[in-house]
Amino acid sequence: MRLIRVRVDDDARDAVVAALDGLDATYAVLSDDERRDSAFVEVPVDSGAVEPLLEHLHRNGLPEDAYTVVVDADASRTVNENLRDQFVEGPMGDRGISHPAIRERAEDLQPGRATYLAFAMLSATLATAGLLLDSAIVVVGAMVIAPFAGSSLSASVGAVIDDREMLIRSVVSQLLGLLAAYASAVVVTFVVRRTFFVPASLAVARVEQVGFFVTPSLLALAIAIAAGAAGALALATDLPVSIAGVAVAAAIVPSVAAAAIGTVWSQPVLVLGAVVLLFMNIVFINIAAYLALVALGYRSSVVASTWRDLGPSLRTGAYALVVVGFLVVTALTATATYSHVVFEQDVNAGVQTALSDEEYEEVELVGVKTQYDDAGVLGSPESITVSVVTGADATYPSIATDVRDRVKDRTGHDVTVEVHTLDYQRSVAAGDGGPSRLERWFSALSERLARLVGDAALASVGDATPS
């Protein structure tokens, strides 16, 4: 709740009071001890109704430069519910906070431009160190300080409340933040490689943490969708956004660092995979957040107002450019993601088919790692790493060739296959081979139940037989 207190001169008092009476508002007129020709008017209203009500009063006699104070009034027992219904625009069904409130929360999530860029660079620096050190803890720390939650969620908020300026600011902030983060990560990677804090010949594509963030997948897509929806839900229901912000950063910051590492190590396939993953995450975070807000009941006339206001204006052109750019990026990202996801699925099926042969009956599949499918753009065959467990004395000299042939038949691509075998030895316990005491107890119990059911069935049949 807010309490609006305005000083009204005698010549405007009747008009202001009439405007409030026309709204059937509850208000108070207090004398002005300092001036004889004016009075104070106080109106308790919902926080979202402050600006609309003041605009209404300005249109009905209140001077634009009138003395005006708005203070918190959470303890007020007078509530102008009719003013809330008339002036507070919010989600349908009252499942979220009002438009002014969610706009304010979204703006509060975005720090000043300098601070935002500084935190973007610092988070990318920390993520780069975490990937090169193969440390998940350091990567999580980078997610915590990343500032991308506000810039990502503000675009969806601007779209659903018809605030085109917020939408454009959000898009610009996201682009600047990503560029600053990427530049910072490139500089850090270059320095640590040249100063030999990290070996220059390090196979970065084989570093486990780097491998997590260089290929799009269905699970990565699920993370992006869940992060966007959780962020929007927290933002619209007045819940803490910090935890959801970590999820948003988890889908963005490591991919930027992985792209920078691939750039410094001159590995275009790694860069391409990380960039596609990055754009996939950004696109679907924004889409998921928008759909979540729509599901909560927020509605926007942004499309209708754009068509209505269509004309040769700079504002309309900027908004149209943002929309067209987003649609192009979405289409390209969706196509690239779909292509790799299908390729990855076919690779898994081919590997499974190869290892299902009787020759490999005792081989256990541990994992399959697929390099990003560049669809022939870079002209190099994709690399597949298969990890299996075999016995200590078992040898399979043709396993890599068999897997390659099966994958090629499935995908139609020439691929390079590496098979990593993990040998083991097993010593069977002396008492192993027979059922345990618990297994024998369950077996006896099931046999007894079967006999009881059978006896009951025979008895019912005997009772039903006529004498």
C-alpha cells in the first residue's frame, strides 16, 4: 500500500475532489497550517495505482508541479479496492504481482551498466579458470556472481507488459554482457596459456568440464527451459530470484568460457558447438520465461500496438529489428540444435547396435561422448569417444572399427572413433553362487502365498459344484 499526499490550491480543490468522488475513492482533506489558500489531500492506494491515479488527477485539475509525497502505508486499514480494479494492471486471475510491481522487480535485478559489465567479465574469468582446472566448484562460483538473470528475464517481462523500451534495453544488455564476458575469457585464456600456467599442448576438448559445455543436447535444453520458467515464476510471485538466477547463469556463463577456450586453442569445432549451445540456452530461457508469464495470466498488447503504431519512426524500427533478429537467431539455433541432437541420437543407437553383437557380450558400455556435428561446415569428420569396461584378459582389436561402421551406417557420416577400455579383475566370494538368507525367505513366503491362493480357489470351485 502507498499513501499519496498532495497539496491542492483552493482554485483546483473542487476539481480534484470531484475527480476522486467520480472514482468513488476514499480520501481525506486536511488543512494546510502553512498556507490559507490550500489544503492537503490524502489517498491510500495500491502501489501499482500510484502513477495511474496521479495521471488521472493531473488531467482533472491538479497541477503537474503540485507538491506530492508518496509513502509506504502497509499498516493502512483503508483500502481503495475500486481504485485497484480501475488502475492496477496485472495478470489475469491474480496469480502474480501487478505490472508496475513486476517491472520494478525486473529493473532492480539489473545493476548499473558499468557494474553489470564488470560482473559479466569477472564471472567469465572465474568460469574459464574452473574449466581449465577441471573444477566444478569454481564453475559454480562463476554462476553465483553472474549478472545475466536480470537481463534475460527483463526481455520477457517487457514483452508481456508491453514495455518495449525494457525489451530493447534487455536485448542490448544481453549482447553487451556476452561480448564483455567472451572478451574477458579470451584474454584470461590467452594469458594462462602463454605464461604456461596451463600447458600449451593441453587437449582442452578432453577436459571433462569443458566437454560438458561444447555440445547442445536435450538435457541442456531442459536446463534452459527450467531455468527460464523458474526465473519468471520467482519474479512474478514475489519469491527470491537469486536461486533461479544461478540456474540461468549455469546455462550461459560456462558456454561463453568454453567458446573462448576453443578460440585460443584454435579449435573451430569446439567454438561452434559452444556458441550453438550458448544461443540455444539464451533463446529458450527467454521463450520459457515468456510462456511462464503468459501462463500466469500476464497479457500484452505489444503485437497489436506495434501494428497500430506502425510507421516510419525510429522506435518502431528498433523494435522491429529486435524482433526480426530474435526470430532469425531462434530459427538458426533451433536448426543447428535439432541437427546435432538427431546426430547424437543416431550415434548412440549405432554404438548400442555394435556392442550388442555376441562378440561383445561381456563388454559394458560406460559412456559415449560426441563431438559437435558441424553438418560439413568445417569439412572435418566428427569425433566420437566410447568408454567401455572389459575383463582384464579380454581383447577386442576390431571394436573401434565395428563401432565406426555401425555409426556410419546409422548417420551417413564418416566419423573418427576412439574406444577407451577400462580393465578390471573380479574375485568371487567363497560363499557366492547360492541364494542369500533374505532371498530364501522371500522364496518360501511366495511359495506359501501361492499355495494359499490355490487352496482358496479350489475351495470356491468345490462350493460352487451342485450336489
